[in-house]
Amino acid sequence: MMTRSSLMFVAISSLIAACSSNTPKPVAPVAPAPVAQPAPPPVAVVIPKADDNPARGNIVISYDVRKACGINDIDAYFAFDSDHVRTGDKKVLRTLADCFTSGPLKGRQMSLVGHADPRGSEDYNMALGGRRADNVKLIIVAESMDASNVSTTSRGKMDATGTDESSWALDRSVDVALAN
């Protein structure tokens, strides 16, 4: 019986020793926690208004200035209730600045006259036309034209002839001409 007890003792001891071994058990690999990536910057989405069509542009450049500066046609547009000049419209303003600073009209004076469509009060539209002309001037001056060679004024809605959205769009303009 002793042998049987001894064998049982050895077997139990071996089992305990095997279960309590310091040998690490294989562990399933754990994927490292993902590093938080910064969110991409928000993208500005511009939803054009029905009257926001740059093809109906309104920087109206007088024939003599267009001819001297080699500018083909109208190239900028103001949306309803806006005085913002778009980035794409700045190309023609850069051409004008170059023409008046180092081109055929070097040393001549430029006149900018802002206009608005007939909607809104007289005072509001005078101010809006003025802001339009001033914003065009800021861009032209930033393109190297001397500010003292550019005058601005506003006619507000005084010259407006529009009666619907498509014709009102033509009233929202800045006229560019040689100053007298």
C-alpha cells in the first residue's frame, strides 16, 4: 500500500509542480491601441445663390482702359448684398495695377465707382457701393499701385436699371475708368 501511496504522492506532486511552473503561457498578441489622428481641417463648402454667377461679372472696365491694358471683357462679380471680391477675380485687378504702374497707363489716375441694385435704402446702397469700390481699391493697391492714384466713390442705386434678379445682378458693379 505504501507504494501505491507513494506513487499517488509523486503523481500529485508532479501535477502541482507542472501547474505552478514559472514558464509563461503563450498569450495572444494584443494590437497596440490606435494613436488618435488629428481631425482634418474643416472644408468650407460654398453653396452658390441663384444670382451668384461669376459669368455675369461686374467690374466694368471702360473701353479705353481695356484697350490700353489688353483686357478683353468683364471679369469680376459681386453677389447680392456682398462687397467681396473673389480670389479668381483678382487676376484682372493685378493686370490693371500693372498697367497703371508700369504699363501703357503708367502715372495715370484710376477712378472706381461702386454701384448697387435698387433693393434696399438709399443710404444702405450708397454705403454698399462704396465698400465695393474700396475693396477693389485695396486689392489694386496691394498689387503695387499707389493709393494716391486711385479714387473711389459710390453711386449706390442711382444708376440701377434692373427689374428682376438677372438684371439686378448687372447693377451690382464697380466701374473702372481713367480719372479726369
